[in-house]
Amino acid sequence: MNCPMCGGNLGENDQSCQYCGTRRSEMGPAFNNQPNTVNYGNANNYSNNAAYGQQGGYGNDNYGNTANYGQPNSYGMGYGMNAPRNSGSGFASRALMNPLGTIKKIRLITSLICILIFIGVFLYRNVFMMRDVKKDFDDFSVTFPQVLKEDKTSTFNDNDAEESAVYSNNNIAFAYVKYDMSDADVDAETFVEYMDISLKSGLDDYDQIKLVGDKLYFYFSEDDENYYSLLTAEKKDDDLYMFIGYCLKSEESKYSSQVGKMIQSIKFK
């Protein structure tokens, strides 16, 4: 078949003359015998170069000739013949990256848990355990400057007394001893002077700091630890109460004021 305009050879599938450029649709009905092109969108043809992505055609001329189902399309992979071997590589890449993201999340969660544990321990030690606690006994009350627990192993637990108890933690301690003095006429100051003499033989490494009225300040040792201590006494009717507050000697500058306030907070009912 020849072009009616220039006479050049016109191939059966040529859409225009390659010599003069005349389109087949301009050559007349005899030359425009190709199947009608049906469009279902943007350049989506079921016959001529139908494209569902980038070049993916269902056939040239006829529905079976040279059908390419594997040419690259807008989804980035082929569906049949000539389909690229790395089809779905985008999904594979994301799959490979997922373990790394999971590891990062685990590390982040672990770090957050460690931080929360640290904050919890800090608050417990420095806020909860360091708060004032009012302790009521039968005859009196005292305000502990920190949370103290009963200690039954202390030197100041006196089994021969009418009552005795010791409360302590790692920082400070409080002890009281109640004596029945109905058969003895002894006031608080005299009792404290007597205790100064008695403790010299009763405590390890006893060392008086000063004696002021009914208050005795001294050092002593217990279980290989050295302590700073304040002792005082008060008589109520036929009973005499001895109160002792103490802390580690190495922490004297830090806790001695708390020991003094604790003793001063004692109130009889």
C-alpha cells in the first residue's frame, strides 16, 4: 500500500506516512480501516496501545497480538510475561525496615521504663520516706522527721523497764523508755546526770559532748557504727520518761537538727 499524497510505501500498521508525514486518518476511508479506538479514561485503550499505567498494553492492532502484560505500569511492577523480577521490591524494603523500627521502639520503651523506675526510687527515698510522720503512743506523741520503723535490736530496748521502744531508718532513730519511779523521788535533771554516769559503762565508746540541764549530748558506738545522740527526760506523776534521738556521727551536720526538732516535738496527752 502506498501513500496517496506522496506515493511512499505505507506499512499496514503505520499510523502516518514516514515520508511526507500525512496521517492515515487524513488519507480517506480506504486508508483508514483500523479498528476504532475506544477510550475509557486517560489513554486507556483496549486495542491500540492501551495503557493502564505507564505503557502497559493489552494488545497492538488486535486483542491477542503482542500483548504485554508485564510492561512497567503505574503500580511499579508487572503482572505476567516480562514482569520485572524485583516486582514488589517496595514492599520488601518496608518489610526489611520493620525489624529495625521494632528494635528502636523496644529500646525507647526500655529507656522510658528505666527512667520511670529511677524517678520512682528517687521520689520514694527523697519524698515519701523523708516526710514528717506523727507517731502516737499511749501517753505522748512525737513527730518523726522521716519515716521510721520499729527496731527491736537496738541497745536502748530495756526489758526491765515498764515500757520501751525504738524506731529507726538508715538516717536517724528515736527511742523512749518508761520507768516506774513511785518508790524514788528523782527529778528529770538528776536522772539525766545519773544516766551520764551509767552510760559510760553501758555503751561502747561513750563520749560526752555536753550536759545542759535535762539534756545530754554524747557519742557512742553500736555494731561498729559511731552515733551522735541527744538524751532528755521528763517526769509525769510516778513515771519518768527517757527520750533519745540519734543519727550517724558521719551525718551529724546533716541530721542533728532533725534529731533536736524530733525531741522538741514530744507532747504529753
